[in-house]
Amino acid sequence: MDRLLLHPAADTRVSSLAPDENQSDRVDLWVGRHVYWGVYRSLLRFELDGVVPPPPGAGVWKATLLWYQKRRTGVKGLAFLDLYGLRDPWGEREVDWRTQPRHDSCPADSVVVPEARNTWLQFDITALVRDWLVGRRPNHGLLLKSRDESMSVLSVSPSTRWPWPANWPRLSLRLVSVPPPPPPPPPPAHEVVTRDMGTFTSGDEWRSTPPFDAAGLLVVTALAHHVAGEPVLVRLACSACGETWFPDSALKSVAGGDVARLTPLFFTRYLRMEYLSSRPGRPGTIRVVFQGTT
């Protein structure tokens, strides 16, 4: 079977305003802060006992959590949902805010909360599900929470008590074939220009690297390697003169030693990378490299 779609075996929400109340009978899952009713988080667990890792060479499971946002309420502005692996067992009919299980220190994935109704949000949790399947860690499920729980933004999704299963949260497991190794590439026809800009530590306001002169280069890529600390948001900015800068709309989060690759949307003379802490007061450090071909 090349694809599996699984509904939660257990799902519920917990509320800071009702810390001793189990809310597993609700038809909606809430994540974020309600303008009157405090902070909400949602817990999900999927049954994977019948799922086995594919044999070596046959492929890998690509795992995606699908969250159907019925609506977003609250203030306008940029908001994020963070998805974490849970570290402790919990009971759907017993858990409340006070007894909610511990979660990982870093999210498995994060998405922007759109200001939209009736839309699917997708979280890539391939690495976490792979750990569950090979027994590297127990499957205690997932926690969805707002990155900034002081911000009055709430994402609402149907729970498994909602009468239409088509809109329930689901885990998509898709078997992706492993292609054979590609042949060695031919020698490059163009010279590759690389400039290591150094390391930079993020803050609570946008900062930027020194400008990179892209004159004479056909293709330019910026690399942000996360080397320490908390996740960092990065984006590119371009300028024709090196004085007035225009940020790209593409925004990426980099964490855990990963590398974010950014390509400018427009032809320009100068480029720089701008960076911001994903969480206020929680800086991270990145190493920035620009590469281009003549």
C-alpha cells in the first residue's frame, strides 16, 4: 500500500481557564488564546501498531499531519502553530490542563496560521513518525499549541466528535520510492562564487548581514545553517543601490542544525539575509553563506 490515511485514536483539548476539566466531549479542537476564555492546546494520538517501516531500498514513509481549520478567530497578524511530540502517556477521558503530558523542547514542525476558513494546514512530521515506527521512542502522540500564547489568535478544527469524518484531523503516510543514485554530474560549465558571511545571533527585532554584491552572477542561493540556540526566522532582502532594501515575502524557520536555502524572487544588485528569533527572548545563531555562478 502506497498511502495510508489515519484518523486519531484519541483527541482532546485542554484549557487554562478550566485547568481541572476534561474536555474530550467537545466537537471542536482549539489551539491558541480565546479573547475571553484563555489558552487552549490540543492533543492527538494515532494508532500505528499495524504500520511497519518499509524494507531497506523499498522506500520511506512521508508523514504529514493534516489539520482542517474551520476558522481563525482573534486579532490579525502573523501567528504560528507549533506541533510537538509528547513525552508522557495520557488518557483521552482523563487529561486536563494540570495533568497534560510533557512535550519536546523543539517543535517537529511549525506553520503559519492563515486568516482563512475551511482550509487544510499541513505539518511534516516524517522524522518523528519514523522514530515511533522503529522503536526509537514511544508513540505518546502530538501536541498542538500556539507559539505566542499571549496573542489572541485561535485556530478551530473538528474533533472526532464532529459528525463528518472528512474534516477530522488525519495522519497521511505516503510511501516515497528511493530513486537510484544519480550519475556523477558533469564538470561545471560556470565558476561557482562562494562568500562566507560569518555567524550571526538573532534578537527580537529583524537584523541583517552585510550586503552581498551579486553583480555578474546568474544564479544566487543564500544558505542559513543553524548552529546553536533556538529556531531562527530568515528571509532575503534585495536592493538596487545598497541603501533602500525590500524584504522577500518568502520566510523560513531554521533549527536543530538544519540548513535553509533561499533564492531571491527578483534580479537585483545587492542581497542580504535578515534574521529574527522565532520566540521572543530566545536567540539562535546561524552561519550565512551566499553562492552564485558566473
